[in-house]
Amino acid sequence: MTSLHMIVGVGFRSTKKNKFRTYVMSITKETFINYLDTFVPNEQRSMFGGTGIFVQGAMYALLSNEKLYIRGGETLDQQLLELGCHKFKHVKRSTVAVVNYYDISPLYSSRLSLCNELIQSSIAIALQEKTVKGASRNKRLRDLPNLRLTLERMMKKSGIDDVEVFHQMGAVDAYLQVKQTQGKNVDQKLLWMFAGAIEGCHWTLLNESHKNVLLQQLEQKKQHYKPPRGAEQLPCDLI
């Protein structure tokens, strides 16, 4: 066989392999879409480099790299973490944003009934948060309770650009994101301030049970965050 024949042969096999891989990916995506359609009528949009799944304009699932992620929130975060579900990481230029969507692909394969319950909870949370966001759609970060211009600038430097992103991340991830970019000496009070901003109340009104849940989530998540070298520290008078 000549060298040209060998090259053509390898190229043909490579093309067949790539086509097969694309076919398998399409089947996987289509399978997840059909599965999600059994819960509610869905809309699809391009999100985070993948496909966002929406119900009544509220996003509750994400398909990316042959994996199914669902939106967390409230006590669902804790449940998903205990199940070993990993969060979706969106790489944008030099910034990595960890958003509040969890990979449940393994559960789809091994524990379908549990997967069904998690998706139903995620849909309910997405619709509820959409109602809350509707009231603050035109608000700036500084307009939320406990936040002001100084904190808004600090949050934007940490990749939290607007109210929608802030709500998507949740108080704990927003706190860790800021701590990662601003330095280790960020007071825990900032976590309460973020939680109050999301709940729509002054941070002093948060009850102890809510704070305990936040601290548990913080303990589980903080090991994945590593402050960069030379990160500037947040002056105490800012919080």
C-alpha cells in the first residue's frame, strides 16, 4: 500500500470515528432532552457553552459535554452535595465561575427515581426564584439589601457582574468567589450580607437555622477554592 493510500485510509477512519462520536453525543443530548420533556414543556437556549433548558422562562437544567446539570437552591444544594454531585464550572477568558448547577448524570443512570425527585425540586426552585427576580430585574447589585457601591465594585471584580449572576451563584459561592479574588481576610459577616441580599432582608434578620445551613455549605465548598497569589485583602471598613 502506498503512503498516499495509508494517509487516505487513516483519514477515512478518523472521519468515521469523529462522525460516530458526534452521533453518540447527539443521541446523549437528545435522550436527556426527551427525558426532561416528561416533566414540563421545555425551551432550549445556548447557555454557558452548552444548552440551557427552561420552563416558563426559568432555567433549571444545563446540558454540556454529554452531562446533565440541574439548578440547585435552598436545601437542594445540600442534598446534591451529599450525593457527590459536582458543580458546573464556566470558563470565561481568564475567569472561572462556578454556577449553581450540579451534575446528576450518574444518578440518571443508576437512581432514576431519585433523579426524578431532584429534577422536580429544581423546577420548583427555578420558578420560585424567577418570581423573586422579576421584582429585582432592573435593580443593580448596589440596590439589593446590605450591598452598596463599594461592594458592587468588589463583586464585579470577582466576576459577579449583575443581580442575575448573583442569584444564580447563591450566597455561599458568591462569598467564596469574592474571597478567592480579594484575599483570605474577608469577614464572615459578608456571607450573611450576601444571604440577606438574596432573601431581600437585612442580614441581622437571618435566623440561626439558615446561618447553620450556610455554614455547612461553606465548609463543604471552601476546600475547592484556592485564593490566588497576591490577592488584595478586603479592608474591614468595607463590610
